[in-house]
Amino acid sequence: MISCIIIDDERKARESFKKIIQRYFDDKLEVMALCESVKDGVVAINKYNPNIVFLDIQMPDENGFKLFDYFDKLNFEVIFTTAYNQYALDAIKYSALDYLLKPINYIDLNDAIKRYENHEFLKSKQERIDILISNMNMGISIKSKVALPTLAGYQMEKINNIIYCEADRNYTKIHLINEKYVLVSKTLGYVEDLLPEEVFFRIHKTYLLNLNYVDKYLRTDGHRVILDNGIQLDIAHRRIDEFVKALTNRSFNQDK
């Protein structure tokens, strides 16, 4: 049995969530406590030592991220619960932590429980929490870090250390500025959703590149882009106009 607590400042939200668990997951999840604030949650965590904390983000006294200030080391998994907030979701996504969008439904909760049972997001937990807090404090930018899922776990990498990404069947090679690459156990489409669209552009079904590393765009002998490291990549004909627009209508951060 997986023990859990629910931290949410809205009473109806707490009780509704508990009812979903009791109705659909009574054989898997045991709710140890319902908490209306971060401080109440800290008391419950210390008392019950839960496996999972379902943590609301937007609360009036202290937001959910403040929970981590009370613990030097986390012995529980965190699954955030939140209404749609792209900024917060980006920070969570980049750190490879799990979340449920409100109103919570049993299908999404079932998927989250499966990920927990399969230990898909248990590795490097403290490091991922540190990245989350750093990204929240500093703001999501090209200097933020992202958690890249590999076969061994996660590799934490600064977003602007990534020059370009290359599809390799159901995997993706993430090419870095140190001339090494990380083999990510996800498709290029997954990586494209993970990285900020204002910085990365899909020029081809095989390539996603960091626009800050574009050196030249060549229209002769086919349409190609040359990156700062000398690598040349083909541009799909259907993406040419959008790519040129991205290059000419924007100014990019040159602090690499």
C-alpha cells in the first residue's frame, strides 16, 4: 500500500481528491492526512512518513514550493496538483517532476501512480528538486537547467549548453557545446515539447536546433544552416519561411 498525504488550501478540493482515491484506488493508496497549508503538511509528513505528497502550488500563506524549505533531505515523492499555470508547469517539467492538473481525474491519477510504481521519476530526486527551486527563483531562461531522461535515470543540463537535438528512431541525441552528446530515451517530439519554443526551432523532422548557435543560413545548393561549431544541417523546405522569420524577427541572447 502506498501511503500519501494531500496538501491543498481548498477544503472541497482536498475532500474531492480523497473521494477519487477511495473510489478508484482504495487498494493502492492510503490517505494518511488532509492538510490545508504547508505548515500542516510538514507536521503530517514528520508524523506519517508518507511515500507520496500531493502538493498544491497556489496557496495563500505559503505556496507549495515552500515545503522544501522545511526539509534537508526528501524521503518522499512529490506530485504537484495545480490549476493551469504555464510558468509553474514549465519549472516542474524542466526538473522532470510529476504533476496533476486540476480538476483531478482518475485517469491522470492512475498514470501518475503507474509512474511511481515503475520508479520512472524517483532517481536523482533531490537534484531535481534543487533544479526546480533554482528555476523558480531565477526564472525560466536559457540559463536554467533541464532534466533529460536517459536509460540510466536523468542528466541535468543547462538549456543553453544544448546546440541541437537529433532524432535517432525512438531516441534523441542531445548535442552539447562540449562536443559530447546525451542519448535521451524519448522521441524528438518529446524533447521539442520539453525545451522552450522561443529558443529552439524544429528545422527538419530530424533536427531541433538552438537558435542562439546559428552562424549562417545558406540558400545555395539547398537550404542549410551552419552552426557555430561548423555543423551543417538541412532545413526542410516547408520550414524555410518560418525559420527565416524566426531569424530575422528576433534578437537572441548571445551570452553563452
